[in-house]
Amino acid sequence: MPAMKTEERHDEAKGLDLMDPALALRVLASGQQAAAKAVDAAIEPIACAAALAASILSAGGKLAYAGAGSSGLMAMADALELPGTYGISQQQIVILLAGGAASLGDLAGGYEDDTELARNDVREAGIAAGDCLISVSASGSTPYALAAAEEARKRGAKVIAVANNPDAPLFERADVAILLKTPPEVISGSTRMGAGTAQKIAFNMFSTLIGIHLGHVLDGHMVNLRADNIKLRGRAIRIVSDITGVPAGEAERLIRAASGSVKLAILLAFGAEDLPAAEAALANANQNLRRAIAIVST
């Protein structure tokens, strides 16, 4: 097996166990900061991946996240946020974590080697042409991640690959390859650390850009959020008030009139005659709120 950057020893880790705790923490923090910088070189492929995924979702297809171990957890964390943050249908978001729910209590290593499990997971999720699968593996050679990508591609789906090692085999199976070239881990091979940090940042950027492409972001506001608790209902009111300039009480009334939809409440505030008119403007704007505002304001 060729040498992998994620398995090398970090230059500053020698004597780590003998260091003063504060110094050890500074070394660990420095490792995290260096890992975060690895995302800068991946801006263009992340942008390509987000555009691809957004086009799939806009057409009604599914976006599946596949991975094992800590990489799988990073993928799952991103996937779970999409319905609540951007109102994307839960039926369109698929999570393929090696070992499934059992892995959440015990990240047993054997699941990541099970290629047949990966293929079955992809088949059972119904991933096919018109869908997209993003497969993540720090090493870029995890059998589960490789098999999931292979099966998805065989079934006609688009594949995005995320890995932290150059020349990762996973990239050979992808339509879009995202290399997060992180330095060696301070704890050699512990990719939940630097590699995981870079993955989380990349996923945050990826999913946020998807939301922007779908028209669910306006001036830094999540205008298609699912406000299903006290905190989020308060946020929805603040969003409507901030964008439209109406007082909080009026924003709350508009949200109720719009059956909880922040986008429709904003359109009502900007002059939509009634709820059907607001819905029509949003449909004509392909769910892009900024364009819909222009329609109702003319």
C-alpha cells in the first residue's frame, strides 16, 4: 500500500506526551488551524460539486452522503442539517453510514471494509440516474466509500468524492474530486482531527452553496428554514423583520398568514396581493426569493 499523508508523523508531535499540557494543546490547535487552511485549495471543486448537487435537487433527484467512521459522521452531520436549514425535502436527502444506526453507538472498524454492505445500501436507497452521491474517506481508499461510489456510478448517478490524500483511489470513481490536502495528524492516523476538521469546513461550504443556488439564502439569511421550535420561530420572525423592515409583531402575523413560510411572508410584506399571488411569484422565480421580490415589487 502506498504511503499516505494521513498516516505520516507530524513534525511537532515528537515528545508530545512529555509536553506541558498548555504546550501540547498549542500543538494540537496549530494542527487544526493548518488543516483548516487545506480547504483554500479546494474552492473550485467544492463550487463545482455544489452546483452539481443543486441541479440534482432542483430537478427532484436525491443527494446521498456515504462514508464510514469519523468521515461518515462528518457527512451525516451535513446531511441532517439540510432539511431544517434550507427546507430541502427529507425524501431527497439520503445518509449511508457504514453500519447504519449501530455505528452511532460503536464506530466498529469492520463496517468500513464491507463492500457488499455499501453496494446494498446504495441499491436499497434507490440511488440511480438523476441522483448524486457524495462519498467521503480521509484515506481515499476506504472499501465502503469506494464500493458506494462504484455502485452509484454503475446505476447512473453522479458521484462527488472527498478525500485527504492525493491520488486517492476514490477520485478515480468521481465526476467531481475534492482533495483536502491536510498535513499529517498530530496523533498519527487519527483522521477525526485535522482531516475531519477540513471535511467539516468543506461540507459546511458545500451545503451552504447548495442553499444559495436553490434560492434559499438572501443576504446571509436562511429564508427557507423549517421553523419547528421556539428558537427557530423567533429566528423566522427576525429574518422577515430584517429583510422587510416590518416590526416583529407584523412579521409574526405575516408568517402565520403564510402558513409558516418565511419566503411567502416576505413576499406578502413586499406587496404580493395575497398568498396565491406570493406562491405564483415564487414559482415563477424558481423558488429564488430575490427574483420573486422583484416580481411582486414591480
